[in-house]
Amino acid sequence: MGTTAQKRATQQYRERAASRGLTRCEVLVRSEDRDLIRALARCLGEDGPQAAGLRETIVSAIETKPQPTQALSGREIWAALRRSPLVGADLNFEREHCEPRFVDL
């Protein structure tokens, strides 16, 4: 990194930031987004109404909501089965009847 004084200054800077609730992180972004991400991080680092509003906007924009599942009707299930690629295939789903096997334990 550099001299001992530079290392000490960096360590003290990071300790002061941590005492304010900030942490250091590294992200990979496109070169054209670098200034945007830096400005975003600078704004989020401040404790103000603008940071809170921005935080809410970002969370709502990237939050994935699970799609509600709906129960299928019998007609819809039948239609899906008729679209199956196995329609018309001569499949036999009957099982052979076998006598039970007894095992002496």
C-alpha cells in the first residue's frame, strides 16, 4: 500500500467511517455507471430524508414479488394435458400385479 503513515491514516479513516455506521464495499459496474453509483453511495451515506426516500425507491424497484398462484380448473388441466407432446402415444400405465414378498428378518 505505502508507508506506515499512509496505512495508519487509511485505518483511522475507515474506523471513523465505521463509527458513523458506514462500511466499505467494492462493486463492479459499467464504466458509464461509475459516477452514478458513486453519487448514489454518497447520497445513501447521509442520514436525511433524501437518503430515506432514495432507499425506498431503490428497494421497491429491485424487489421481486412472487406471483400469486391461482388454482386451475378441471377444464384448464384437461386442456394442458391435451397440449402435451405425449398425446396420441400408445402408453400403458397399468402395473403388473405381483404377489408380496416376505422377508425373514
